[in-house]
Amino acid sequence: MKNILIKNFIKSFICLWTSLLLLNCSAQTKSYLDQSSIIDTTEFVSSAHHWYDIKDKDKIIEPLKDQKQYSASEYQEIADNILLYQKSNGGWTKNYDMQAILTDEQKIAVAKSKNILNTCFDNGATYSHLKYLASVFALTKNDKYKIAFNSGIKFILSAQYDNGGWPQFYPDVSGYRKYITYNDGAMVGVMKLLQRIVNKESDYNCIDSTMYNKVIVSFKRGIECILNTQIIEADTLLVWCQQHNNITLKPEDARAFEPASICNGESVGIVELLMSLNNPDERVIKSIKSAVKWFEDSKIYGIRVQTITAPHTEYTYRNSDEDRIIIKDPEAKPIWARYYELESHKPIFCNRDGKIVYSLDEVERERRIGYAWYVYDPQKVLDKYPAWLEKQNVH
């Protein structure tokens, strides 16, 4: 009898020890997942910057002076913020911080704004939120993120024009918001999201076959729009404007300091998207080669932009202690103007009064420091171009 009791005790002890060991392993696994599964939040940076640093009377909520933030590893909390900000039409507005730990009052205000349909693709809005939700669903398999993702994709498809382009805002297409918008990577951001779905990347298997087929069609129409909006002068393809007319597809003005022009900065993202296509046809290849030639021809040598200290000044949209000047430097690497004038191809700049000028020092200080008038981005395309030619066996 005594031996039986001892044996039973040993069995019970072993079972208890095994259970504790498995529980500890499970906890360690969860802890490892929580610590190691950090989802990229860099695409939220622009909107967060505008929320904290730019004065805007249309904000639903203002940031607190000591607004705390979730760490990048707290992805479910960030995803729940994204769900809170999602509008009733499936899209998102811009210029809030998805990592902000909101107070109850802030949450209530955001929730009450769900039917204010200022949804858009500017400053990373909508497509960056959907990318994040796809990643969180892949980790958690929580259906609430899948449902929100599908609602967002439906919104994107509903906002696309018949010609394949996307406006900056939808459904509010007043003023320049209706134009096909490449500025700040708006349309390219949408297209890259759809491309991930088309390519069946691992995080993007959360839509059914009917929706998948619609995305394929939408992506193809988007590529067609990109090719149709490429600026052509004297039978020569160049690059793109920041925004194009949604009917004629011609370059258009946007904000007063954003004239219709040849725009190198935004064109880089477009060319990189085209270069990422599998088995590009002759039209895509010609588009890329033409854009690369423009980037080569529009290089500017011998100057660089330097930021200097300046008297503290308060402007309508920002405060600043800086200014920017052009320094002549024969050793400077090539640089490009953001804008080149249509037809003349001269670098151009602009003030808030809409007046075009031809040098940075003619731009008022508020705009000199508040806008990227010179860029280095085309070099990224030029660096990738030889490998792309070799991959495509193109000469």
C-alpha cells in the first residue's frame, strides 16, 4: 500500500512539474512574440508630425503636452487605435498619431467623428493603416482586424477613377483634392499596397477570391493611369507632375506653392513601382528608360542646401529657428530641383501667393524651410537602373 501511494505521489509530481514547465514555455513564447514582433510604424511618422507640430483648425483632437505613446512592440494597442480612427466608409483621415495613448476624452471625440468623411490618401493615410492591420491580423488571427482591412480595401476600390487614378481625398473631391495625386506618395502608396495583395504576400491573404480579382483589375488600371499621365513634350516622355487632371490627365496646380510642373521627387516613387513589375511590357520599359534619361539630364551640379540658425519666428502653421541657403560647392554630389518648369525645364520655386520664382532666395523664409525644394531622390533610381536593365535583359 505504501509503495502504491509513493508511486501515485511521484506520478502526480511529474504531471504537476510537466504542466508548470509547459505553462512557463507558453508564457516565454508569448513574451518573445510580444517583444520580437515589432511592426514598422515609419509610415505614420508624417501624419504624427503634422498632429504634433503643425497648426490645424480642423483637428478633431489636439495632442496633450505630455502625450504618451505606445512602443512599437505594442502592436495590438496601435492596431486598436487604427480601428478607432477608421471612418464609417472604411477609410482614414490624415494627421494623427497612431501610437498615441489617447485619454478617454480623446477616444470619445474620435469615435464621434466616424461619420465625418474627410478620408484621404495624403500623408500616408488609409494605405499605411491597412498595411499595419494586415500585419497584425497575420500575427493575431483576430477577425476584427481582418474585417477592418476588407472594409478599407473596399473603400480604396470605390475611390478609384475609371481611368485608374486616385484622388487625394474621397468622397470630398472639391478643389485640387479631385486631381490624380502622386504628391507625398499618395497614389503610389495605394498601388504598392494593392501590389502586395496581387503578389499574394504572406500577410495579405485575408481577402476572398472575389475581392482578390477586383484588386488585380484595380492594380492593372492604376498602372495604365501612370503610363497615361507621364508628361510628354515634343514626342519625348519625361516624368510626372505631383497632380494630374482627373479628366484630361494633364499636369495641374495644387496648393498655391505647388505649380503644374515636372516633378522629380514624386516621380522617383512612380519609377520604382514600375521597375518592381514582373515581366514589364514594352510600354513600361520605355516609360522607365525615358524617366531615367530625364533624371540624368536634369541633374544640378556644384551646389548644396545648408540649414542655418535664424531668429525665432512664429508663422501661421509653424514656428522656426532655422533658414535654408544655397552654398556653391564644386565637390557637392548631384542634386535635383523639386520642380522644373514645363517646356523651359528651368528649376522653379514658389511662394504662398502662387508667384513662380527662379531661385530659392526669392522664396519667403516660411516656405524655404517648410518645403523640400531640392531633392536627392532621383539618385536612388539611377543606382538601381543598371541592375534592372540586366534583370530584364534590356539594353
